[in-house]
Amino acid sequence: MLFTDSTFIGIDPTSGRKSFTYAALDRDLNLLALADGELDDVTAFVAGYQFATVAVNAPAGVNRGLVRAKMRKEMLTPRKIRSAEYRMAEFILREHGITVSGTPASVAVCPAWMQVGFSIYRKLEKMGFKKFPEQNSPHQILETHPHAGYCVLLGDAPLPKPTLEGRLQRQLLLYERGVHIKDPMEFFEEITRHKIMKGLWPVELLYLPEQLDALVAAYTAWLAVNKPEHISSVGNDKEGMIFLPEKELKEKY
């Protein structure tokens, strides 16, 4: 069932300023919101929508040892087995040349941003959100990964996201996909000799790295509902599936 009034929300828990950065798009890819806040701020925002699909840039659960079991079955060396601190989804992405962090087997040893991510999943589940795809639910949640998302959109590894070039690249990828955000090419129209000499770069026309990560998550949520044939997923249901905004993965990125 397609909820035509649905809102598509991307949540990024790795912001350095607040616990979360979040973005919201409507069915026409108009930008409804782009902000940051704590857990209560985000859940209050999400609760304001009758129909919502939320994509989170964080693991949905811990490592269940599936990769380790796979390596034992393939009789790999003990050293390689000990290094298998990845969920199956993360292992598959790394096999495709996409660099992602591994998720430990215990919540207690997970980095802070992952633990913050777990908290948003728990909160949304208590609010009635169902794991995507749940066709009859007006509230769905899915896991995605911003770096992997930009890799599949670009067809290559993007430039580092803290850099000016990396921000321009990511913003242009989303803009070219029809997301109604600031046109990053206007950045160049604002550059003059005087501004360069004074070091006055028009950075207000570009989004911050964490905002771009939240935006690609929101776009992935939009695709998942509106054009499911244009998304892919990797992983295992026992540990969590990672959804990406492209129908197929290249062999290597």
C-alpha cells in the first residue's frame, strides 16, 4: 500500500554538535526540514507525521557472528577469523570496496554514535514503527549507510566529505537526482577575485557533511517507497539489512 501523503525522513546520529541531524522530504522531493537535535527533538518531529518512512544512518543491531561463522566454515586462518568484527551487510560492502566500520558483538563496546543509533531504533519501535518493507504500516523504518549510499549514486568512492570538494560532489549528486535543495553550482557563481583574495567563500550555499548524510538517508527512504525497483539491500535479517539508493552494486568501488 502506497501512502501518498507520506514523509521521508533521514536521521544521522554522527553529528558533532547534537546527537542527531535529520532531514525530511515530501513525496515530490521538496525539503521540509533540515535540523539537528537530541532524541526527544527527533522523535517529536517524527511523531508529527501521520505517514512516515525513516532511514537511519546507523546499525540496527549488533554483530551476531555470521561473518565469523562463514570464515570458520571456509577454514580461514585464525587471524582472519579474529578480525571478522563485521556484520554480514558490512562484510559484503567491504567486499565491493566500500569502506565501512564494523559493528561489535556487544552494545557495551560499540562506539557512542552506534549506541545513539540503537536508541533511535528502540524509540521508534515503541512508537509503532515497523521494519521496512511492511506494506500495510504507515510508519516504517530502515537502515542505510551514507558513505555507501554516495558510492552507489556516484559509481565510485566520493571525495572526503569534510572537504569543500566532497560537499559539492555530494550535494550535486542529490540535486541531480531531483532532490529540491540548493543548487551547488551557484557556489561558483558567487566566487569573485575580491572574495578569493579576502578568503570569503560562499559556504552558506553548501550543506554540512552531517546534513548531506541525513539528506541521502531521506532520499533512500523516498526511493524505498516510491521506486523500490531502484534500491538494493545487503545483509542478513538476523543482523540487519542495509538499503542503498541504487538497484545494483558494482563489483568494485
